[in-house]
Amino acid sequence: MNTDDLEGGEDDGYHAQGNRKYSPVGAQDRAVLEMASMDPGSSATASQSSIRKVRARTQGSMDSDGKAPDVAGGDNGPHREHKLELFGFDSLVNILGLKSMTQEQVLAPSSPRDNEVVSITGGDPTSSSVKMGTMMGVFVPCLQSILGIIYYIRFSWIIGMGGIADSLLLVSLCGLCTFLTGLSLSAIATNGAMKGGGPYYLIGRALGPEVGVSIGLCFFLGNAVAAALYVLGAVETFLKALPSAGFFTETSTKVNGSVSKPIQTISTHDLQIYGLVVTVILCIIVFGGVKMINRVAPVFLIPVLLSVLCIVIGIFMAKKDDPDTGITGLSADSFKDNWDSMYQNTNSDGIPDRDGKVYWNFNALVGLFFPAVTGIMAGSNRSASLKDTQRSIPVGTLSATLVTTLLYLVSVFLFGAVANREKLLTDRLLTATIAWPFPVVIRVGIILSTLGAALQSLTGAPRLLAAIANDDILPVLNCFRVADTSEPHIATLFTTVICMGCVVIGNLDLITPTVTMFFLLCYSGVNLSCFLLDFLDAPSWRPRWKFHHWLLSLLGALLCVVIMFLISWLFTVVSLALASLIYYYVSIKGKAGDWGDGFKSAYFQLALRSLRSLGAKQVHPKNWYPIPLIFCRPWGKLPENVPCHPKLADFANCMKKKGRGMSIFVNILDGDYHECAEDAKEACKQLDTYINYKNCEGVAEIVVATNMTEGFRGIVQTMGLGNLKPNIVVVRYPEIWRRENLKEIPTRFVGIINDCIVANKAVVIVKGLDEWPNEYQRQYGSIDLYWIVRDGGLMLLLSQLLLTKESFESCKIQVFCIAEEDSDAESLKADVKKFLYDLRLQAEVIVITIKSWDVEGGSQQDDSIEAFNDARKRVASYLEELKEAAKREGTPLMADGKAVVVDEQQVEKFLYTTLKLNTTILRYSRMAAVVLVSLPPPPINHPAYCYMEYMDLLVGNVQRLLMVRGYRRDVVTLFT
């Protein structure tokens, strides 16, 4: 930093130690205006050479002199000066930086560009809507949603059917389930800021988008069906209070097969007609806006509380047969008679009948009662409207759960002691019968509470669906997307249609199990989310709510599953199948999103533990897996949008058995790291997109280095961790080096092979990559191995891996061995066959004898002789140039920047050998699907150009050729 920027200046500057003065930070200083992140399109050099000039305006705009005032704020008044210019670029923690940490999207640019105006506004942020506290925002909605229709018109019937003992167990079981879910919900909700979507948002961010969307859509269906449940409850109460309003009349005169006083029942057609009318009216109200609903909904709670008070007073004031036959008042005899259960058959209206088609047991009662404890998510659904979500959601949700559970437990004792069993089973509105002073109070309270709960469901369900659509995971839901401040009208219409369909069913007892399954599925998702997050205990897991443990969350999840199977195994299987289908559909059609879910943390910790368990020692050959390092740098030019040769991923897939294994695709960018860092990131994204497109399990890495040689040496030394380092380097053979006259390729090619030998990496050179088949191109013929030197069985293993692919599964393996003399052929063949048998490999063994070959007396084909003569002339011309350059400069013979010693007879011998091997390959394997041959190492002190001539002779006219060199270890074993 230039000292002129720090010292000197005005008298009001800050005097540090040593009498140095620091200039105040103004509105135009870069410390205020620029953030830590760089513009992706800019380079480091550009940022260092010139500081971008931007204009900023504060809340007060310009002052009277036309100068921008200093950025100010805080408790020290508007003229407080910042003295942090010493920290330069990353100095200030301001509102933009904090927003980037707490929100997924930051509206302000992360780094201002040239001539860009940035507005920095001080003061408190303006609130777009009135925020609610714990009471009105969480407790009241939860209490209103939990305490509903089941308590008023089914609870006394449940006590009559199950008895006091089973009813206490039933309430305790369901209450424990929701309480444990409330603890898990409190922990997750206090682990960060919440957005719209309620439990879907929590589950999706904890278990991933696939699980979140599948459970979120099921929870949406549960809310939509619950709205129908509330509507039918309100209509049933209305028709029970005013029978003359029904268009159809039904009566029952039998109770357990005996003739009794006629009991008027409600017609299903009346429920359907009135239910549809009420649903349409509620839909119109919902379209009026959520503000009106939030203001009116709490008023519905007053009749509910008043009705509960009237019920309690009526129970204590009730006397025998007053006000109706079967009422005993609080009686010990009634309590004793109602203690045990009396499960029996009933008709579709719940009236006991020996010939009834419906049989009730404890499991069925769980399904009927559980909707009476749901509704604990009503507070989390309003998270966007709460002042303090991390305090209101735990306190309000758990308080409502405890209050309603206590009310249910007390009501079991009161209802069980106030009437005989027949009254409990036949009077569906016993709460209204015994209420004080008038039964109409209960009926009005039931109707208002159920309509209020229906309004909450019809309001919350569309917003849940809109939140799922806004995450842009499923394209099919795009029609339900809305802006943050808009009403989800299309989602509301869709929810209303589902609600009307359930209303047409007209049977309350058939709808409640469906609602129960969807809610239990959501609760189990919340518990599993908390269990996973708490068990993994990632550094980001810091909930403010401390009263939780992963064992309690696991118990809550298991309890939810147990209750689901207790209710109905058929409904459970159907609901799980629906969620699984949605999960499968999302995983295929959905857009990938990384929300930092718990599964990613689990994978990370599992990977760390597995890496530690592998240790640093060599893996046993039985556990050896190929981890290829695919070098993507093409020798020729590719189009700009093609980051890698299109067939490299196809070849990498052929090196894995059933897709198991990892490939590392690497490329090297020449240049300075500071200048090319952003280009490397973009190239890495393109390469990763290519890998995913080719369905190859692998990772992409881009390395910036001053040159290719240094970059590759860094890669082979440092890439990977422990025993997960790449063990095979795959390089495409540079077939175009002579055609394009690329003189630097021989040096690079030989350098790559030598670096792999030094780093103890196996090498696979692929020739004919353009013709390599994909997974749909079936190959016939043979896979021929020319096994010349010992490579630890790598060639044999690669040939077996090729056979596991559909494209090569019709091929057979032929192993060619080279014998020096004819007398060694039979023994060598027998040994190789025994070796392959012990390795459990099916292959045909062929032994070839290669005798000394004199080119003058040879009988090779004309093209082979011509290729050999051309290569010999090129090598001789190249060596002559080296000698002339060394003589002219007075230096030893130099090639590739180092001294070389060339034995011309040895060079010619190598040319003979490679040509002889090529001729043999063409004679026996011209129709082979792929040929594997041992890769000869580059001779020491030989020029790289000479080695490329050897290789050109070896691979000439062979369509697909893999040159393989193993490393100093075995990759196959004879033993089990």
C-alpha cells in the first residue's frame, strides 16, 4: 500500500501511534463500495491495475455543495467516520455482505462494475406487512387447527367404542407423536432463517429437494383433503342442528339388531350438496386475500373456547337423564362401565349394528382420532409473517400441543363418567346435548371452528404448492409459480377442485384415514430431518432450541411409521408408494439443486471415515479398483464449446465394472493463475457438464500452470487423497502430430509417460479414439492381448472390464504371447493357460515366435517396408540435424533441452522390433474389436522424436489400440 494514501491529509484524520494520520473513509472510497467477491468476468490483473470508479448515494443523496456525503449510520450519529482504509478491499462488514450470508439471493451486485451506481440506504428496513408474535402468529392458529371437528362430534363416540382405558392410551400415543414432532420442528426451525413453505422448506433443506418435494406434495394433498374434512364436519353439524334443512331423510331403528327409538341420520346427498356450496363460498373468501383471513381467523377461536367452557360446565351440572336419556351425570358406575372397550360392528353412520359392514378396533380408532391432534404445522406455515420465528415457533407450537393434549386427557375422564355407553355410541353430538346453557352454543362453535380451520387449510395449501413451484424443481408445476407478494390464485383453484372431489365422497370416516396418512408422512419427514441433522452434527447445526436429541427424533419418526401401519397397512403402502413415485419423478424430471441437505453431510462424513479406514497402505489386489485420471488436453483443436474429446467418457465407462468406480477428468490451462483463475472455473463447469451429459461417474478438475509439463507433474503428485488417488493415467495418442507438424508433441508425450513411471502410475494410451464405440454400438470379434512384459495383470483386468459392457459382451478374449524360440512355445502356452485358469479368466492362448529379422532378407509387405524405410530416413535426417547443431554451437548432442546419447544401431533395432510387432498385429488381429499391447517405455537418453517414430510404426493401420503399461504392483490375485 502506498504510504501517501495513509499519511498526511486533513487535521481531523485519525492519529495513530507514531503520529501517522489515516484519512476518513468516505462514500466514494473503495472500502465502502466494493465487496469481497470479484466480478467473474474480470481478471486479477485488471483489478490490480485500476481501481473501479463507482458512484454511491446515501439516504440523504448529495449535499448542498454537490459532493456525496460520508457514509454514516449507527448510534454515533450521521457524521461518524470509518477509519478502516488500512484493510483496503475487504474492509467493511455492511448490510450487503450480511445479506449475502443469510439469503440465497442478493439483489445488490456483489462487485460494482464500471460506471455502475450503487445505492446504500441507511435506516431500518421497511416492513411490507405487519409481523405477528407468538400468541397470534403461532399459538392461536395451532390451537384452532388442532381443536376441531373430531373433538366435538367423534370424541365421545370414540370413548364409547374404545372405553376409557384404550382412549387414554390412544390420546397419549397420538399426543406423544405430535409432541416429539414439535420438538424436532422447533430444533430445525431455530437453526436458521425460514422462508415460505413451512414443513416443505424445512424437510427439503434437510433431506434434499427430492424428499422435500415428495413429502411436500403429500402434505399439500393432506391439507386439501383436511379442508374437505372440516367442511363436511361443519355441514354435518348444521344438518344435525337443523334436520329440516336436509333434502333427503334417513332413519335407523336398530341398535345392535334390536328395535329402538328411530334415530335420524344425515343423508350423504345432503352432505354433498351443502359441502359443495360451502366449499365454493370459502374459495371466494380465500380469493379475497390472506390479510382478511388472518384478521378474521382469530375471531373464530373465541366460539371454540366458549364452547369448550360450556361443555365442561354442562358436564359438572348434568344430572341423571337430564337433559336426555342416557345422561348419568358424573357417576362412578358409568366410569366403571365405560372403562373397558366394546369394539363391535356398526353401520356406515357409526350406529352399533351386528349386521354392520364396518368393524371397529383400536387401530381404526387411531386413524379416526389422529386428525384431532394435527395442525402443529400451522405456525411454521406462517413463518414469513412472524416477528421472531426462532422463538415463536417452538413456544407457540409446543404450548398448543400440550394444552390440547391435556384437554383431551381430561375429557376422556369426564365423558366416560357422564353418560352410559349406549348414549356415547348413538349421540354423535353429545357435546351439544350436555352443554350449558344451550346446545346451540356448541353447534355454532363447531360450525365456526370448522369453517375457520377449513379457511386455514384452503389458505395454507395453495401457498405450500406455490412454494414448491417457486423452487423451480419440477417444471410441471411452473403454472403455480407466483411472485412473493402475489396471491396464488391458480393454486387456490386447484386446491378447491381437490377439496370438492373429497366432499363428493361425503363420508367423514373414509376421509380421515387419508388425512392421517399424509400428515403422518410429513411428521415422519420432520423427525427424520432433525435426526439426520442432529446425528451428523455438522458445524452449521446450531439450533437455538436446545431441548432435543437425535434419539427423540428417531423415536418420533418410528412412532409415526408405527401409527401409519396401525391405522391401515393398505393406506400406508399407498401413501408411501405415492411419495416414492413423486420422489422418482422428481429425481428424473426435476432440476438438480444443492440446498446443503443432510444427506450431503452424511455422504461427506461417510467418505471421510471410509478414507481413514482405507489408510495409506497399498490396497490388496482383491480390492483394487481402477481410478483413471483422464487427461483431456487434446493434441488437436476442438470446438470452443467442447471441453473434451467426445469419446473419452465412453472409454472411461469401459474401465468400470457395472459403473462402479470414479474417473477424474483433468485439463491444464497455460498461464498465470491470477489471470486465468476465472477461466479455469468456467472451464471446469463446462467439463463437469460434459461428464454429466455422458452419464459418467467422475469429477472435473482444471489446473492452471505455467506450462503443460509442470502442470501435469503437479497433478500426478497431488491429485487424490490416500488410497483414492488415481492409479491409471489415460491419454489419447497424438495421431495428428506429424500431419499438423506439431514438433512440441513428442517431448510432451514422452514427458507424460516418464512422469507416470516416476510417480508409479499405470499408463493407458488410446489410439483410434474417434472410432471407439458407445454403449449402443455392439461389437463382434475378439479382444486381443499382446502380452509382452509383466504388468501385474492390468491388461487382463482391462479386457475383463471391457467384456462387462454391452458393446463388447459378444467378444472373446485372445491372449498372444511372444516366444523367442520355437522350443519355448509349448511350455509358455501351458503356463499361461494355467495362470489364466487360476485367475478365473476365460481366454484363448496363442503363442507367436519372433525370430531375428534382417530387413534386407525380409519378406514383409510393400507397405510395411515402405513405412519402415520412411521412418528410418526421417530418423536419420533428424539425427543429422542434431549433430550439425551440436557442431555449430560447440555443445554435446542436445535434444529436448538435454544431452542425449544416440546409438544408431540401437535406434534401427527398435524400429525393426516395432515394425515386426505391428506386422504381427495386422496379421492376427486385423478384425479384432480392440487390441491391447504392452507399452514400451521411452529409452533412456533417446530423443523423444525417435520414440514417436517407434510408436508410429507400432500403431500403424490398427483401428483401435490400447497401449498399456502397469506399475510396480499386482492388480489381480490367484487366491480367494
